[in-house]
Amino acid sequence: MQAFVTRRIPREGLAALSQAGVCSIQQWDSDEPIPRSELLAGVAGKHGLLCVLSDQIDKEVLDAAGSNLKTISTLSVGVDHLALEEIKKRGIRVGYTPDILTDATAELSVALLLATCRRLPESVEEVKNGGWTTWKPLWMCGYGLSGSTVGIIGLGRIGQAVARRLKPFGVKKFLYTGSRPKPENAVEFQAEFVPLAKLAEESDFVVVTCSLTPDTKGVCNKDFFSRMKKTSVFINTSRGAVVNQEDLYQALVSGQIAAAGLDVTTPEPLPTDHPLLSLKNCVILPHIGSATYATRSAMSVLAANNLLAGLKEESMPSELQL
Ligand code: NDP
Ligand code: DGY
């Protein structure tokens, strides 16, 4: 059997794949994304595909792969880059990497929240550019978590891990939204299930940790931001497309909300002349939620093992139920 790997991945994952003796491997061995034409050519006739979140695995790619393709393994927990309906129709199995990246992503979400609400990048810049002239009572003030209300959009694995880390900061109340109440997820934080509008209106911090689906696409829009308090902080570590970025920009410029921290944007990378990058009250990171050495290594091994299990028609360590 033959597998195609669309990117350079941690060596532990590649070793797991190559030492298994299950398939021969062809790889786009680069840190940079594979050009579309190379992807279409590389996948042709393959039985397995190991891809990353920036590869759009759509009908065209599946057609190019042909009927040999039986397993797709993505080096991510997010699966919004996969044409799931089309994949299901063709009887292709999908592996992904939940759980093992939850801690790293939650940790980054908290780091981004603190950096944003306490204005860390702006403060560091002031030290460097001479803006720090003396200690000033009214200078570089931000917002703290103590006594606050935190609203979490998507209280799944990462959402809960974020709440668990924020609770010791003295958060007074947690709110959450989702497709339905999840008391089993919420009980640890005594989190209250509320409509999205109420979450926007009552939260001092909004943290987006949901998956990107047709239902969540663009839900953080003009209406949502207009309901938020002027003193509230918005954090997104889910997917950029959950947010209408033009509406977010207007909310930040007009002072409708206090600040935003984004680990994910549309597009990625965000062009360096993008208006959001001109704002002091917007902290933007380059999609590094799961970027610890240990996590990326574990993700690569899990993705390799998912692929191998799929090729061997065995049960996968982490299979997405289609
Ligand atoms: P989970 O499946 O555990 O959680 C997803 C959550 O999204 C669920 O709680 C689900 O709630 C919620 N959700 C679905 N539809 C809606 C909706 N309409 N409104 C509000 N919430 C909704 O996934 P994970 O926590 O493991 O990962 C979440 C996402 O985080 C990934 O899909 C990925 O996009 C992103 N991610 C980003 C990373 C980064 O580097 N920044 C790293 C890792 C993940 P319900 O069950 O009620 O539908
Ligand atoms: C994911 O896994 O979906 C992240 O975005 C990258 O780890």
C-alpha cells in the first residue's frame, strides 16, 4: 500500500509510519504548504493520506486520489478542512488528534487571554520605544479575571480545560453556549447554559473554543459584538471563520469592546497589512495553540497510528465518527 504525507511532520510520527512496514510513503518534505498541483498529483492512487489543517481535502482531491483511498488522517483535532459528506459517501475513514492537544491549547488560550486583558505586547513595546517614562497611576491599565464572568462558546474538551485553568484566578461565574446543555461538562464549573446573545451581554471575557461548523461560521458578528460590554475582552482559539473579522475590527476601533486576542484568523497567515494588525487592542498569534514540542510529537504519532490502523482495516486510536 502507498500513503501520501502532505507536510514535514515531527520525526517520531514519520518513524512510526516508516517502521511499521505497512505502506510505502511519499512525502511533501517541507515546512511550507504543498502547492495544490503537487497535492493533486501526490495523492493519485494512494491508499492513505496524512494531511494537515491547511490542506483543503475536497471533492477535487478525493477524485484525484481515486478509489484506492480508504483512510485520511489529519494532524489536527479540527476537521473543517475535510469535505466530510463527500468522504463519508466514499466510505473513507478519518482519523484525527483529539485530547492530546487539549492541555497545550488551553494553556495557550489562557496565555493569550492574559496577554490581551493585561496589555502585555503593548507594554513590552512601550518599554522598548521609550514610552515608559515613569510609573503612572492611569497608564497601561487593563482588566482582571478576579470576580469576572467568563463566557465560553463551546464547552468541549478545550473549553473545559480553559475553564479549569481560569477558575483559580477567581472567576465568579461561567456561562457557556453549545448545541445543547451539557450538564456533565458544566457541573465542575457550575457553568450556566445560556443563549449566545445572553453570553455576549453578560460576559467580561468571551472565549471561543467551539469547532467550526456551518452553525458556528460567523456567529461572532456585528450583532454579537454590539451586545458585548465596552469593557469586555474577546478571545478566539477555535477557527478564524467563527468570527466576522470586519465586524470585529469595527467593534475594536469604535470601542464597542475593549480588546481581542486571536490565535486563529481568516486567512492564515493574516496579511501583514491587515487592518486588525494596526490595532493596539488586538493581539494576534500565528495559530500556535498546540505548538509545544511534546504535543506536536504526540499528534504526529497518533496521526501515524490512525493512518496505519485505517490501512490495516483495524480500529483506529482516534477515529472521527462520520
Ligand atoms: P470538542 O468537540 O471537544 O468541542 C467542540 C465544542 O464546540 C463542543 O463543546 C460543541 O458543543 C461546540 N459547538 C458545536 N456547535 C456549536 C454551536 N453551534 N455553538 C456553540 N458551540 C458549539 O473539540 P475540542 O475542544 O477538542 O476542539 C475544539 C476546536 O478547537 C477544534 O475543532 C479546532 O477547530 C480548535 N483547535 C484550535 C487549536 C489552535 O491551535 N488554536 C488547537 C486545537 C483545536 P456541543 O457538543 O454542544 O455541540
Ligand atoms: C487543531 O488541531 O485543530 C489545531 O488547530 C492545530 O493543532
